[in-house]
Amino acid sequence: MQSIDIFIQSEHSPDIRAGVAEPVQNLAGLLAKFEPPIVLQDGQFIFLEDLAAPLEPDAIVEELLPMCPDEQGMASALRLHISRCRLVEVSVRFNAEEAKRRFAPGATIARVHHWAARRAFNLSPRDAAEHVLQIRGTNARPDRDVHVGTLTDGKTCTVAFDLVPRKRVEG
């Protein structure tokens, strides 16, 4: 089997670190091969994108691939998240209502958006597509592939958003 692309996001860091792993490598060995090496601090966990349970550092890369299929059903890369938070408390405000839910730190903004727009606020697919998540109190609108755990401050495991129209009308 060929090498596998690895993409890592972590708490309170907008940068994505990219690397390559051998299929038989375990996660601890993979992290150590980054430059500079990624060393798990006491209390940090490794998550697979959009999955709730943390992974063990001795998990083998190729054994994780079936857990993260792409559009064609075959994973070509692993997208990991490193965080002290086991769960991130997410609150979303829309039309004077607020909804809260916990997500794994590796949950993507796309996943959080889907929950908020379609489930929490019952928007139609068309209306949901016309709204985005904006970090409360800012103009920042994270991309769909950003992990919600990157938006935490590393001390508290919370993030607050507003669900706002995609297009800004300025007059």
C-alpha cells in the first residue's frame, strides 16, 4: 500500500499541518516524524475528523482509513485533530433563539452548520445553504473544513456562533 496523506489541526491553531505516513505506522510514531515533532502533552487526545471518540496513540494508520471514507468510499488521507477537550460545547444563535450541543473537537464547521441550520433551527435546505456560521462578536466565518476545536482557546472547551446570511448587504 502507498503512503497516506495526513492533515492535522489542533486546539487554538488555525494552521493545518500536512505530512505523509506509512500504512503500518502507529499514530505516536507518525506524530514524532513531523518537523518539529508533535508531542502529545498530558491530557491531550487524538481525534479522527467528525468522529466522537478519541483514538489511542498506538492505533495503526491503515486501520483508521475505513473510518473516514471520501466521496468515492475510499479514504486517501487521514484528517486528525489534537485537543485537550474531549467535547466542545457549541452554541449557535439565530433569530433571537439559541441552541447548544456538544461536538468532538474534530467536528468540522460543515457538520456544526448542518446540525444548527437543519436540525436546531429547522431551515429548509435552500435557506440553510444561504446561511453560514460566524464566530459571535466577530466578522470571522470559518471555512467548512475547519475543526471546531481549533476555535477554542485551549482553556475552555466552548465556541459561540451566530447563524447569519451568507451575503452581506451593505447600503
